[in-house]
Amino acid sequence: MSPTPLFRQDIPKGLAFNLKDYIQLVDLTGRCARDNKPGFIDNKNSILERLNISTDNWLDISQNFEQYFKGAAGTHDSITKYCQNQHIKRRQDINNSKKLANSA
């Protein structure tokens, strides 16, 4: 008998379904109210709508995150507040944040 491999080599890279279905799955999972869960999403809008990010930009961000962001990542306001709290004068990657987040 050969040992059981730790992973299969023939598993395709990426998701087995399209991005929109995956985001919907994550969103629906977050909306489940359960006794052993501290909270749930009760907002009517989808995750990407609440983040103001288009599906295409989300796919780009998820595949190239480290190319776009070297420091803090988030909205223009959240990066600004973070930099103020950390006493950082230069808001690194702020233009990428504006370009990618305000695209829905």
C-alpha cells in the first residue's frame, strides 16, 4: 500500500465556480443566524455593494492584492484615519484604493 498523498496534484487552481456565485455563498453564509455565532449580516445589500467594489475589480484585487497594496488597505477614509492614528505622513497606495474601491 502506498501512503496517502497530502494533496492531490490534479486539483484545478482557483474556485470550482464563478466569482459571483462564490461571493453570494459567502454573503449568504454570513447572513445565517445561529445560537453559537456572535452575529450575522442583516444588511439588504450584497458584500460588494456595501464595499462599493465591482465584481471585476474584486477579482483583480483578490488576485493581485500585494501588487496594489504594500501597507494599509481600505477605503480612502479608513486609510487616512489609520495613517493619522499611526502618525504616518504618507498615505501609501491611496490612489489604488480610490481606483479599485470606487468602481461599483
